[in-house]
Amino acid sequence: MTTAFLEGLADPAVLPRVDEVNRGHFEAAARGSLAVRECSGCGLLFHYPRPFCPRCHSADLAWTEVSGEATVLVAALVSRPPWNDLPRSAPYVVVVVQLAEGPQMVSTVEGCAPETVVAGMAVRAAFERIGDLGIVRFVPS
Ligand SMILES: [Zn+2]
């Protein structure tokens, strides 16, 4: 399966703040890979990146690249952009997806009519590169 890359969606003025806790996720996304935290203590995979495992509180964590396959749990249609000069056009859809490996994440679904995105829809990760970092989004699979 080819990796999908997207562009023109994120507002360069409000990019995620990259730090030592989350850098691995954003650097992997820039390479077209979805990386989540894996706890070396209990094996839990989790996202968003935190400095400690949310289950066993271990700080012994690694980055694990997952498949990018996911299912939409919740979809919300954004009809009006949150600010006037948002680069992307509205409407668009914000989702919570569950990755095939378990973790959930908030993102958007691109590459289809926003109103067609519903709970239960199968999606796969796609990546928007902005400089050294990447943003994980999803497209229909
Ligand atoms: Zn753990």
C-alpha cells in the first residue's frame, strides 16, 4: 500500500508544539509512518504521547510504528472554520479513530465528502509534512 501524503490543511501559524515527549511521533509522521508510545513495563500502546505509561506509570517507553489502519468512532462536521483565515476550506470532518492496534486518536478524514464520514468507517493514516514534522490524518481505506 502506498503512503498517502497531503498538503495545505494545517495552519502554519498554529502547528503542534514539538518537545522531547512527542518528537518521535511527529518525526515519524514526516517520514510517512504512524508511531505511538509502547510501555516496556506492561506492553500498553498509547497515544497521545506522555512521559509515563497511563496504566502502570512506567517511564520506560519506546516508539512503535503501527499499521495506520483505523476505524472511525466519532465524526463531527465542522461547517464554519474556527478562525477566518484558516487555510483549509470548510466543511471538514474531525474524528476520533481507533487504531487497529488499540490506541485512539483525534484527527481529520480527508479525500472524501465530509458528510460521508460516519462511525464504523474504515480509514488509514495519511501524512501532511510541514518542515521537519508531520501531521497524521486519515483517508478512506
Ligand atoms: Zn505500562
